[in-house]
Amino acid sequence: MRDSDYEFIRSLVYERSRINLGPDKRDLVSARLAKRLRATQIGSISDYCSFLRTPAAAVADEVANLIDVISTNHTRFFRESDHFDFLRSTALPELVARRRAERWSGLRIWSAACASGEEPYTVAIVLAEALGELAPDWPWRIDATDISHRVLDRARAAVYGEEAVAGVMPAPVLHRHFQRGVGAEQGNYRVKAALRAHVFFGHLNLTGRQTAFEEGYHAIFCRNVMIYFDRPTQEELVQRLARCLLPGGYLFTGHSESLTGIRHSLTSVHPAIYRRPPAARP
């Protein structure tokens, strides 16, 4: 890949997604562009860049495809499990205790970079298990968004292989919330309809101009996505997420993501967990 081509791709990706591709990502970008060259039947990266510079209507769709292959979508069920332990043992009991006093009609959680769905479905498993005991009458929903149409399609299908669901333990929990495939689907597991009914997927560029789902979340999971942004973008995103939280709501970030040096209004309560200060009592 020529230096000028890499700089063009790097600048275009940053402009459209704010993903910050440094010089160490050049080999990764080249490998992922190969997928788009095959799909578009364009012979070289230089020709592909020339196509992206044209005003053709198809370019907008191809830029979306480019962002799709560049963005990283590594995830698994119960990844960084201490977050889900905190949700189950600390956050949910506290939220349940406050719901009547603050007249919350339902519990709302946002998985802001949901990838192929493992994170929001993990949250759904925790809510289904915990609220069944704490507040069985409290309705709840999870809004799940991602910049990649490709992984959102996989998330909506909600079908995972045996290795993917290995983190769903103990076995009775797996059996309560997944259907085991038979015949041609042997070895696969699908999230049961009762759990899928609580999770709503949508396409969203977190750094774009379009708005997220409505404000008023009790918790937001935005994990392992800010590491791809530069510091100004991280700060802008954290401030936006904080505004989407209800007073007393929780923000979960990745363990490799520090908010040190970022201006925000949140309070650290646990490694990679922050809280919007509760509203003052009259």
C-alpha cells in the first residue's frame, strides 16, 4: 500500500467514524481492504482509493462497507465478568430500591457498541435471572447499537457456536436462555425468543451527528471502543454518554480504557465503572 493511499484511507475512516488508525495499523488495514477489493472486483488499493474519491452514489455505500471491515468486533459472552457481577450484586439491588421513590416505569440499559450481540444478551441474562427474584413485575429493555451493519445482522440472528457460549455458566443458565440446535444446526445455540424480545438493535455511529436512543438510561455499557479514538473524541463521547444516564446511573467502560485526563462529571465506583451523581434529595 502506498503512503498516500494509507493516508487517504486513514483520513476517510477518521472523518466518518473517528476511528484513529496509527502507523502500526497499516498491515491490518491492508489485509482488511483485500476483502473489499474482492467484493468490488477492483484490482488494487490505489484503484479502490480512486473509486472512493469519485462522486458516484455507490461510494456512500462503499464507505459504510469500508468502516464495517475496519472496525474491530471482538467480543464474547460474560467478557470482563466482574462488570456483570457488579450489575447483579450492587447496581440492580440499588436501582430496584430506588425505582418506586423515583417513579421509574421501566429499567433501560444501553449496549452502545454491541458488536455481534454477546454483550447485550449477557446483560439480558443477568437481568432475567436477577430481576426474577428482585422485581419480577418491573419491565426492562436493552437498546443495542453498533456502527457495523454486518455484525448487527449476526446479533439479530442470535445464533452462536459452542465455543461462543462456553462462558454462559452454570449449565442450567445456558439451558434456560438458549435453544440447542439439531440437525443442520447441531453445535449451534440460539438465544430464546423470550430473551430476544427484551433487546432492540439499531445502527449508530457513536461519534456521528445522529442522536442515540432517548436519554434516560439506568446503565450504559460502552466497552473496548474508546481505545480506537483519540483523546478529544474520547472526551466528547464520555460527556455525551454521561448526559444519557439518569442521575445515579452507571457507565461501564473497558478495563483497558482509562478516563484519566478526560473531563467528565462521573464518579469512579469500581474498576472501569463510573456513576453519574444521584440527584439531590429535596
